[in-house]
Amino acid sequence: MVNEIIIGIMADSHDNLESIEKAVKVFNQEPVDLVVHAGDLISPFTAEIFKKLDSQFLAVFGNNDGERHGLRMAYKQLCYLEDFKEFKSGNKLMAIMHGSNQTIVEAISCSRKYDVLVRGHTHKVEIIEGETLIINPGETCGYLSGNETVVIMDSDNLNYQIIHL
């Protein structure tokens, strides 16, 4: 029997502090075991809000994360920021990337190496079920669509729920 691990998934928070606070509150109430952020954190000061999480935190850089050194320094107590991460959750191999290059997203999916690929960038919720489950949680910030969304997923059975903040 694999231990159930609940993962909070978010992307494109674009330093909207109010939206990040809402997401942290949701993730702490669930409670989730791990939060993954698929890029576009934007500002180093956002790390202070993510430090309020009751869970582990993993994140990757997005295409708008220009202050990489400052972000790495601010987030060093939470995680090491890079462009791509892979991790195991139970018996599932997962990857996180921002996904601004659709060709790379498709190549990773087609490789069938990962059970789950978490991506962001489009600011649209999109979940594609297949041999590799692709999850784009949409935008946490709500700037483009007006929808502030995150996803909560059970890593054991890959059931997920879209949460509107």
C-alpha cells in the first residue's frame, strides 16, 4: 500500500500577494503534504508568504522570473530554484516546469518517463489525461483570466480537484 500524498499545485502567481495568501490558506487547511509551483513567482519578497506553508515546497523558474539570483536567495530556505525539477511521490515520478516552450512540453509527455508533468505559463487551467498526466493549474494571480486557481491532487491515484480561490 502506497502512502497517500496530497500535492497542492499552482503556477503563475506573478507576485499577487493576496492570491498567494489565499492559496497558502487553502493548502494549509486541506492539508497538503507538498506544494509545487510551476513558475513565475516574479519577486523575491513572495518567499515570505510561502514560508507560512505547513508543507514542503518545490518551485521552478518561469519565463518572467528575471531576478533569478534574488529569487534563489529569498527561496533558499524553501527550495532550490531551477528551470526543471523531477521528484518522486510514492511510486509516481513527477516533473515540474514552466512550459513556455510547447515543443518541450510535448516531448516530455511523449517520453512517457513521468507519471505527471506539472506546467504553467498559459494562465489557463488545462488537464490532459494520458500515460503522462499533464496538469496546468491555471493562474494563481488571476491577472489575465480573472480566475485564481490551484489544483489539489492525490499522488497515489492521481485524482485531482480544481480549486477557485
